[in-house]
Amino acid sequence: MTEDSAIESARGVWPEAEGFEPVRGGWTFRVGGYAWITDSGRVAADPEGLRSHARQRITTN
């Protein structure tokens, strides 16, 4: 997934999403906490406390 498509998809759920960083299997981003989007387009419903937690969630989703 490209950064542009990750931003567009994530902002469909989280309009305030910013600070996107690529990780294996997707992207993480800030939304008051940290959330994630997988390469297949699945977006986190709830933010995590740390970016590392969001990275871990990508591999389980």
C-alpha cells in the first residue's frame, strides 16, 4: 500500500490521522494515540497507547 492510499483510507475512519510511518504489513499513524492500517486496507477501530503496540497489532490482524 502506498503512503497516499494509506492516508486516504485511514482518514476515512480517522480524519485527524497524521504522522504516517511504514511498517512491515502496513502503516502506523497518530490519532491521539497510535493506530494502524494493514496493507490490505483494514483500519484500527481503537488507538493504541504506543506506536510499538500499533505495529504489533498489524501482525495479528
